[in-house]
Amino acid sequence: MRLKAIMLGTTMAAALALAACSKEPKGQVVAVVNGDEVSMAELNAELAGVNIPDNIDRAMLRRQVLERIIDRKLLVQKAKEQGLDKTPEYVSQQRRLDENLLVSMLGQKVAQTVPAPDDRDVTQYIADNPTMFGQRQRLLLDQLQFEAPKDNKQLLNLRDAHSLDDIAAILQKMGLASRRGRGVIDTGRLDPQLMGKINQMPAGEPFVLPSNGSFVASVIVGRDQIATPNNVQRAVATEAVRRRALFNESKAQIERARGQAEIQYQSGFEPKKQAEARKAMPVDKPEVPDDPIATGQPVGAAPGTLPAPTPAVDAPAAPGTTPPAATPPAQ
């Protein structure tokens, strides 16, 4: 019986191998890689993600993209031969990728239900955000870039600084390297609430914002007005209003889903309010300032704090400007 079972298993394996070899690239199948088919739909999906200039040879590009797909499938087959698709790391990352894809597709579906904003909403948005439109400026900055401290609460030491020299002295005491330079901010590309706080600061006062894993302290040393055509203003505002409506609808969907869901947390993983409610006897501890970064409060050297620098809807780029928020100083 054992010999018969082995022979049957060998026969089935041979049959499967023969079936794989018998696959042919025809019809909707454009290539076969060790029995793994590449469909026309897969090739078209890959081409959809390529920015194709008008003057390019599309047939040649299609062949190049197909070769790229074949190379990828060969690498995937090699990874599977080594059992990488069975590891916990792969399973975890695959689940996250699948979930993100579904969320993205749901977002696209929700976007189709959000109506185009009317003219009144667009006009109101332009009026409510003057630093993006009528009062848009190019800010010339004196800047000091420095590495992030091990504990972001150390940034609170900068609250008493009223110049870049003050900040440099404090950073030196903290053992943080820094470098001086110049930078530019286009207010049309900066969050309007953040720009409003910056405009309320006394002249010459520095403000500190995160930038690509480090921080940049800036002082405004000049302002140039940027003229933006009316049709461009309305196009940017229309997109901004639409994005806001889409965000609000997505947020509402999450709130409705949470209201209908049954969510159970292991002790210690529940939201902060639930954790505090669970404590029967709170322990008295000395008050410690909140982490300015974790709480979304980048440090402003002037009195008060600045709101977190969330990116605004992209305004049209002005000549000679650099990216939004804190631009690293020039070398």
C-alpha cells in the first residue's frame, strides 16, 4: 500500500508539472514564467502606473514592462522556494498591504459620492485662508537646523529663546549639533492655521518646526508678495474644499463603524480615557510637561505654541520657492 501511495503521489506531481509546461502564451496570456501566467490585464495594470510621454514607442515600452514583470515573478518564485511566503513577517506584511489596498479602494468609492463644491463654498474658502491666496507671500528665512534630541521634551528648553543665537547656545548645552543657513517658505504651501500663528509672533522671534527627522528654527527676515491668478486660486480652493468634504465623510464613516463595532482591548492597550477610567486608585505623580511632538505641538520660541504643521493643499509653485514648512538651510 505504501509503495502504491508513493507511485500515485509521483504520478500526480508529474501530471501537475506537465500541466504547467503545457500552458501557452496565447489569447489573454502574454507570457508564461515556469508555469506562472502573465495576463494582458496584469500587463495593462502595470502600464497604467507608468507616465508615458507622447513621443515614446508604446510597443517597445510594453515589451520593457513585460520583462520587468517576468523578472519580478522569477524573484517571487525564488523567494517561495526558500519558504519566505510562509514566515510570520510575510504574513503580517501581506495582511497590512491587503488592508491598505482595501481602504484605498473604499476611499476611491467614497470619493465618487462626494459632490463638487459650489461657488459659495469655494469663495468662502479663499476668504478664510488669505495666506494661501490674496495675501500669499514668499518668506525669506534665517535658519538654524539641528538634529532631534533623544527626548523631544528637551525641546521645551527652547521656549525662553528669542533669537537664533539664543537657540544655538541652548543646543550647544544640550550637546546637539546645528548649522546656520537661509531658506524660503511659500505661505501658499503652508497650513493656514500654522501661518496664522507665525504671523501673530513678534518680529524677529524664532519658531521651530520638524523637518525630515530633524528640526529647523527660523526667523523671518523678509517677505515678498506672490500674485496668483484668480482662476488658479479657484482651482486650488475647489480641490481643497473637495478634499475637506471627503475627509469629513471618511471620518463620519469611521465613527459610524466604531459605533456599531464590538472592540475589546487587552489591559494596557485601551485608549487613554478608558485606561484612566479603569484605574481605581490613581497614583500621585509630579506633573511632567507633555511631549511637544507627540501632542502635535511643535515648539515656538515666542509665547505660546504653534499647531502641528499639517500640509495644505498644494498651491501653484512660485518661482524660486522651496518645499513647505521648515526648509533645511543651504550648505
